[in-house]
Amino acid sequence: DAGVIQSPRHEVTEMGQEVTLRCKPISGHNSLFWYRQTMMRGLELLIYFNNNVPIDDSGMPEDRFSAKMPNASFSTLKIQPSEPRDSAVYFCASTPPGLARGTQYFGPGTRLTVL
Amino acid sequence: AQKITQTQPGMFVQEKEAVTLDCTYDTSDQSYGLFWYKQPSSGEMIFLIYQGSYDEQNATEGRYSLNFQKARKSANLVISASQLGDSAMYFCAMREGQIPPTDSWGKLQFGAGTQVVVTP
């Protein structure tokens, strides 16, 4: 089975540009999580969805960040406008429901560089 | 308040030796789960092992075992017979109970990680 798929794997953009990161969770999983990882702050949860509904977005840094999950197989994280401090690795993870312990399976990440 | 503490920022271990990575946690929930993830230099986050708060036996997965001491709120990872490929950052994480009334799971809280370097 395919794991969590993220695209693009690498993104280099200039300050002020819009950036869209994409995630396809594992089929059958009903929870999806967006994380950001930096050396300074470690792994931070930005937002998570259950059954396509945002549950907790308290980790979203500011209004420049937005996330959507229009259906069970697709989610986007958008940054508009981007700033150099947004440079990080962004991970998407998904979790199956029920008696599966809540184990999160991570995608390969998107390395974002904002110049 | 920080919920997961990993006090060892980095450690060296010789090939074929065992290594213990420390993790302590803080929760008032009775039902929770503890996880360890490995992040090699290539960057992906790899799930290693899980321990449920009600599990009476320590979890084991191949060369990985979890030393779960509930009263002390510790969940140390033991890697036996270290291999060069074990060099990576290791993260401890905790998930609190399910989100009622659904069967969905909530977020994980991650520790800061421990960098392990295995030497020949």
C-alpha cells in the first residue's frame, strides 16, 4: 500500500509568493496532521483534521497560513504571503480510526526554502 | 506545560552494543499511548514502537523494546545490538485518549529528540 504522499518534495520560492503544499493520506485513514520542523523549534503541530473537519488549528502561526481538507484523500497547506522564517520541513501524517492505537504515519516531508 | 521530556540531546554508541534512550512524560489521563519514531538524516519520520497505558507487558519490535515504568512516567527505548544504520534522531511522543464520541485519535506531543551516532 502507498504511504502518505506529499508534494512537492522541495520548494524554493521568494518572499511574498504564495506556496501550496499538498498531502494525500493513506487510504482509509480518517485523521490528518500537518507539522512543521525546524532546528530551533523542533516538530510543531500546525493543524489536524478528523473526518475532513479541522479540530485544532491552534498551532497555525498566523493568518498567512491556511489549511483545507476538501475530501478524505487530499489536503493542502497554503502560505500567503511567504516569509523567510517559514523555511522549514513540512510533514503531513495520517492515522486510521478505531483500535489502531492512533499511530501516525508520516509522509516524506516538503522542504520549503523562502528566499 | 511540556509533556514529553528527552534529557539526552545526543549520544554515541558502539556498534553491537545496546543503548537506552530516556523519555519521561506528564499526563493526568488514564488512557494514553506512547510512541517512538526514528528520523534518519534523509529526513523521513519512521514509526518504531508503541506502548499503551493499559498494556501490562513492555512492547517489543525486533531489536527495539520499550521499558515502560508507569508509576515513574517513563518510557525508555532500548535498542539492542546497535547497527550503523541506527544512527538517527529518535523522538518520543505521547497521544492522549480518543476524542469522544468518535473513534478518532488526537494529536501527538513530541519530545525534543535524542541524536544517536553509532560508531564502528
